[in-house]
Amino acid sequence: MSIVHDYPLELLSRICAHIYSACLPPVETSLDPLIITEHGVPVSLPSTLPPSYWPEQDSRHTLSSLCLVNHAWYEAAKPWLWRKLEVRLPRSWLSLVDEIAWDLEEETVDQVMEKTVKAATDAALRSASSSFVVNKDAEKELHATVIDSIALPLPEESVPLELLSPVASREPSPRRFRTKSKSPARWELVRTISDAIQTVLDSKSPGFYVPIPRDPRPGRFVQHLDFNHFRTIGMRRSVDDGANSRFVTGDRVEAILKEMPNLTVFGATEYMDGALTLPVLNELLLRGAPSRGRGRPSRGRAFINVSDPEEEDRERRRECVELEALDFTGCVSAVFVNALTEFVTTNLLPSFEDISERDVLHRFATSSLDDMLFLPGLQRLGLRGVKSVLPHILTPFVLAFPSLTHLDLSGTRASSELLAALGQSPTVRLQSLALSRCIRLTSAGIRSFLIDSPVTSNLTELNLYGDMTFVSSLEEHDLKDILSLAPCFIRGNLVYLDLSSAPLTQDVLDVCQPLQKLRSLGMSHVPDLPLKVVSTFILSKAPHVEVLTLVGTTPELDCGLRPGNTGPVAQRGTVRQSCVGLHSRLINPLCTPPFSFSLLNPDSRKSQAPTSLRVVELSQVMLGGLGGGAGSWRIVRSKGGRGWYVDTSSGWVSQLGEGTCLRRDLGLDHPLRRELQALADANGNVSSGVGWHARKMEVLHGRGMLGREDGLYGAVSFAYQG
């Protein structure tokens, strides 16, 4: 192990980077939940078995073990171990705050500056000496020079001599460091000291290498922070504790965000949305370019004596990296809504009340890029379920992001005016779009946005889901135009499509362009669509669909429970008829290979099924009638109210020498088939990430509607009906 000390730190860091990236899902992946089994063959994509990526806990455990090997591995693995943080338990959150945030009561600014300068000068002189012996006189001289360069300068306006006491009676004032505020970010102080040492040494020996001062706080390594797994349920806290003794408060979130200059991903949930105050939103959204004033130098601002607290915050945020992904799924608290409203009215809108959405759109249309505040770094935005934000606040907030590629507005008050204004953006190019259950959208607005705007021309994922509570606003003639004229349909690049509750008919589906890349299709809540039409459409237009949703669709699968029928319970005969119709009109024609047999070559390869369909989502009544399934088809239930009819003998399997293929003849002892049967036997006692055809867009990693999630995001994706 002593040989490791001779390896450069860059090599060890590259090894740790590969370990960290091993748990990240690839761009092209299987639609199945992550299944962990031993299978000794190389992986090619997409693959369910062996899995194409590690479980996250395996990567974290490996990195944490490397930190315990020696100091060299610790320095290499620590940045990757802290790169992604998921808050799970309240006590771990408090420990995280203590580890990252700076407690000024325990350690003052002057103490930190003194210790850091001493350690940095010692490290710089050691790197310059071949014998690693530091000259004490040189160290003291360099230390004093650096301290003097960081000390506060004299005021610009000199004090009159008559107001000063005599020179002999004056005591020297204590030296104060040139810190911009009483509570600066620790990483900012360390960088200021590093720049000061570099400047002093460059004046003496140009090109001299200065090592970066060591900062024990790990906040600078964090790039991902989310509360997806955070819960306070089951802690036996009273109502008073929940209201007055919160774990996640705005002050604590703001404190750790100040110490995370490289944060690029942030995810919030309804369990902590009361901490999303205005200062927290400012720390998240006003990083980087939004805080950089025009005509101001980017270097040397750390040495400016600033007295305005707001200017101090802007100076610090200018040096931070801008956010790339922001997820506010389910955030509906009054604290968050008021903070977002104040943020928009303060930074994006004129400061007067009762402004309408039309005035907002006019302001954005008539203002130039120099006059408006834009947030160009953000690429992925999730606002699913943020239904309390008014349209005149939601519209300017969404339009302030000119670089969006993933946008989830499901369950919000997004209007057709917002889509029209977004469609005129010259920079937005969406890849994934979710507009499910948006009650303010009109059929004409959706049609114009998908057909006439270049913003949606490169879409690969489109979610227009609606159910019997919030029926899709699309009309038949507009839907027919979308399927036949929209660039995203004409180009045939869609891999995910959900048209649930849309007015789908035989004529509408006939004009649809072939979708050869489509893998997941939602056609639920279309009660009058014949099952034969669905089968014909998949066979002729979308043969590569693997997942199909048919909840409340077609008269053949209603089990006799139609609005005009009497009786709240399905009759036994109608349930049996629906089960027989499902197999005879959908599963057998689409999923069964044609029969073939050769006496001359009995070992010849079997014929393939006409389509790739292997998962069908059905209603609870229909699933109850299917019982234990038929043949290899079994029922897999989610942690919530959804359920799927799954062919356990089908799946993407990576085979040695053959790559990845979709097999439909997996044996009873095959690992993948055993895992799928175990999910079926669990009868809903599964994790929140088990399911198919997500209803929520994966925003934090950029995997879109085909992404895999667990925790609260996974429950929203796969467990909830809506």
C-alpha cells in the first residue's frame, strides 16, 4: 500500500470519479426498475440484467471505504463522497448543517483568517523547499506581508488633524482583516487568502506554485442537494413542535447554501417547503450571471470594502456556479408561494400591485436582454403540483429561464398565454415537456405551441396526461393536427408519449405519423376507444412500444362499470369477458410470436413477436379480475394505487457476444424472471421506485420521463394515480 503514496493525486481522483459515475444511470437505459443480481457478462444498453449501473449505496460505500485507507485516498475520495447529498432524517440534516455551515460563535473571522494564513504560508514555503525544512524567518516575513495585504485600508476621506489626538498619546488601533461582512462564506475567505499569497509570491518569484489552502469544511464539494427522502412522519411530534420547532428552517438552508459555491442541482419537497423563504430563493436563483453587474471586473472584488449587506451578498454570489436543475415538486406552502411572489415582483416585474398576465407578457416582449433579469444557467425546471402560484407570477418566472431543455408544469396554473410567450423564445429548445392536468390550457394554445413553435420541434418526451377528474382540454380537430403536423411527431423521435383522456378515435390515430422510437405510451381514460383500434395502432405505427397504459380505456376492459350502467360492483361475467378480451385482442396479437416449426431444422431460431409490448397498466378492477395472471403474465402493484400486467418472461438481457436484446423466452430459473416474479408476489409491498410509465419528470439528473426515481419523487412518479 505504500506504493499508493507515489501515485499522483490526479490518478486517484480519476479512479474515484469512475466509482462515483458508476451509480449514475446512462442516457439510454431499460424501462424496468433497477434489479441487482450477479450476472457475469459485459453490459450493453439498454439492459435490465445485468444492471447498467450500480446502486447508489454501493458507490457511496466504496468511496467511504477508500477514505479510510490512507491520507492520499482520503484527499481523492472526499470530494466525490460529498458531491451528492440527499437529506433523509432530521438528525442527519442537523449534523449536515453543523458540518458545512460556519458557526461564528465558536470561531471568529479573525481566528479563521489567522489560522488559514499561517497554514497556507507554511504549505507554500514547504513546496518551495526541496528538503521540506521551512525557514522560520522567511515564514514570519511572508505571514506578515500577507496579513498586511488583507488588512483593511485607510478610509478614502482623511480625518482632519485637529480631530486627532497627539501622536504620543495615541494607541495603535488593532488590525482588522479586509472582510466584507461579519459573516462571510468560509470558502470566500480561503480563496481571498490564496489570491493574496499568490500575489505576494508572484511579486518576488513569478510563476511560483502556491498550493490551495486546506479548508476542513466540505461545502465547496457539494454539487447536488435534495430533500427527496426527507420525512418527519413517525417521530411523534406534536402540532406545536411541527410549527415552532422545525428541523429544516430557512436560516439553516440559507446558511449551508452560502457554503456551497459549486451547487448545481437542488430538489425540494412538500415536507420542507416552509423553509423556502426569499433569502433561500435568492441564494438559489441569483447565482453567477444574474448577480454580475455590467462593466464590473470579475477579479479583485474580494478586496473591496463593501458596507451594503445586499451588495455583499451579490459580491459573494457572483463567484458561485449557476444552478442547472431545480425541482419544486409539491411545494404549496404559503411561505414558498409568498417568497416566490416577492422574488418575481422584486426582480422580474415592476414594483406595483394588481399587474395582470397580459401586462407581464407585454413587459417581456418589449424589454431587451439588457433591461430584464434572466437566469441563463438553469436548464431543467420542475414545478409539478405547484398549484398555488398565480398565473401572473408563474409566467414571468418560467420565461426568465432562456436555456430550458426540461420543463414540468403539470398540475399548475400554466396558461395558453405562457405557452405562446415561451414559444417565441429564440433560445429555449425543449427535449422533455410535461403539461398534464393543467386546467387553464386551451386546445388551440397547445396546438399552436406544438406545431408553430421551434421550441418544441426537438421533443423526445411529451406528457399531456389527463384523467376523468381533469379531462384533457384537447379537441379532436386540434389533436388530429398535432399528430399529423407537429414537428416532434413528423420527425419520429418521441420515446415517451402520454395522451390520456384525449379525444382519440380511429380517424385521429390514422393520421398519426409512425413513431418507430416510441417506448412508453399512455392511452388511459379514453372510454370509447375500441381495443381493436389500440392494437392496430401499436402494430402499424408504434411496434417498439414496451409499456402501454389502458386505465379506464376501451369498452372491452371496463368490466361492465360504465357511467350508464346500474350497480357499483362489476359482475362476474363481465369481468371474465374483459379478461378474455385483453388476451385475445391485445396480448396474443401483439406479444405472441407466430407459430413456426421445421422438421429439417428443429433448432432454428424462433420467430419474433410483432411488437415489443410487455407491460400493460390496467385499472384495479381489471387487475382484480385477472387474479394470478395467465402463463408468464403476472400482476405487479406499486406502493400506491397503480398496477401493471407484466410479462415476466420478457426483458432486456445483455448476452455475451450478442449485445443486448429483448428476449421473450426467459426460463423459470432466469434471474430477471425470478426478480419480476418476486415483485409480483410482494403485492404492493415494494419501494416507491417500482413501476413503469412515470407521471413525473426526472429533473435533477436530466433523465426526463424515462428516468428512475425513488423516495417522494418516486411515489409521485409511479405510485399516485394522478
